[in-house]
Amino acid sequence: MIVYTVQPEFIYKKMRERGYLEGDKKFAMFPEAYAWMINQMEKRITNCKVENNPVWLWQRKPSGNEKALATKGERWVILKLDVPEDKILWSSFEDWHAILNNNPITYSEKEWDSLNERGFPKKEVTKTWERLFDHEWLASRPIEWAGKYKEHWIQGVTPRITMEPNGAS
């Protein structure tokens, strides 16, 4: 499957030297959220073992002008990759931010208020995170609550990309 990743130029150069790219846990801004995502990858992708942080992918070719994808002032590259689809776990970019902020992914304001009244119990909040991968459910939420579901902001993760054809392992 043709996918894209946005990487700092120096990471791309390092990938060319090593022949592969994987995330590095020491640079994770959200280590707990990344650990949760790695657990989900190992649970949902057959024979998946993630030794470092995953590589983030897009189904669509990103624009170099999208502020959410690159840090201003650095040189970035957009890599076009051929990755086996069964090596990718797809999720919602927008709803991923709920996890980064330790918030629940809720269907409605009523569900949010119910969790809020009980002090957002961690176990219940993390259980809602499984919804991140159910794109039909996410798209079915009331627009007044969740906004219009943006299919073009579906992101993926894979354990590693390589310089070889079908470059994931």
C-alpha cells in the first residue's frame, strides 16, 4: 500500500545510512501514550513486535505546508513508501489527541459529563481509547459534539520502515 511519512531531513539521512527507520523512545514527548499505542499494535497487527517507537504514516500525501506535521524552521522530507497494509494500524489523528491529553473519546457531551461527574476514572477513560480504531463509530458521533469526521486525517503506525521494496518489518 502506498503511504507517506513526514520526517526531519536529518532522520531521513540517518535512515539511508542504516537502511531502516523506527522511532526512538528517548525522544517521545508522550511516552505513556506511545506505550499504549505500541501495546495496541502488538494486539492488533499479526506477529507484530515493536522494539522502539512506531513510525507514523498517512494514507494521503501530506502538503509541506501543514503546520501539524512539521516543526517550523527545520528541513523536512515527505517520503512515499510501499508498506504492506497488514503491517499498519490506522487511527484518527484528531482523536489521538484525546489520548495524548489523557482524555476519554466520547460519543456525546452526555457521556463526557457522566465521566466528569465521577472524576474521569482512569480505567474507564482508557477503555474509551479503543474507539480510536473504529472509524465508523467515530464518524457516527453527533457533529455538534465531535465535529465532522475528517477521513483525510487518518494516520497509521508501523513498527519500522526499510529501504527495501515493501519497506516495513
